[in-house]
Amino acid sequence: MKVFDYIYYRTYCWYRVKNDPNHHLMGILIVSLLISMLLFSLFTILTLFFFPMPNIIKWQSLVVLTIIFILVKYRYNNLINFENLNKKWGNESKKNKYKRGWSIILLLVFSIAFPILIGYLRHNVGLNI
């Protein structure tokens, strides 16, 4: 959970610097997106090796995404305090901040790109994976 807390903290700070009035919500949305994409990537990996891909209805995925959003919102509204996160990571060096920032971006890109790649290979190229 430390990784998601750090991602929330960095997103919150970035949108706050940009004077976005919804910086808290944007942090929650980015963490929710990342968790849902990581779960979808894990599900895709499991379908590669253990069972065929089931049909997923849009409403089912909407329910799962809503549940993830509600849980993340509850965590960052009630359980985690921004001041505690700021004490933890507020004084990090620029070098660590830069490395961790790129790690976050790469994690987002790979978690989104992997299911897209598998879907492309299955449906457009015709590979049976």
C-alpha cells in the first residue's frame, strides 16, 4: 500500500501546484485507475496460462470500477491523512523524487499497455494466447 500512498501523494501535490481545485479527487482517480489496470493486467496474465478469457459485460466492469473507487476514496478520506504523507515524503531529495516519478509513469504505461497488447494480438493478429 505504500506505493499507492506515494502515488496519491505525488498526484495530489502535482495537481495542487497546478491550482486544480479537485487535487484530492484527482489523486483518488489516478490511484483507482492504476489499481484497476493492475488487476486487469493480472487477470489477463491468468487467462494466458490457466483459463480462457470470459465474456465481460460493460456493466460488470463498471460495478468493479465503482467498488475500487469507493474503497480508494474511503481510504484517503478516512484512513490516510495527507499531513502524515507529507511528513513522510515532503523532504525527499530531487534525485529520489525524479526516479520515483518516472517509476510511477512507467508503471502506469505498462499496466495500461499490457492488456492492450494482448487484446491486439488476440483479436487483430489472430494469435491464440
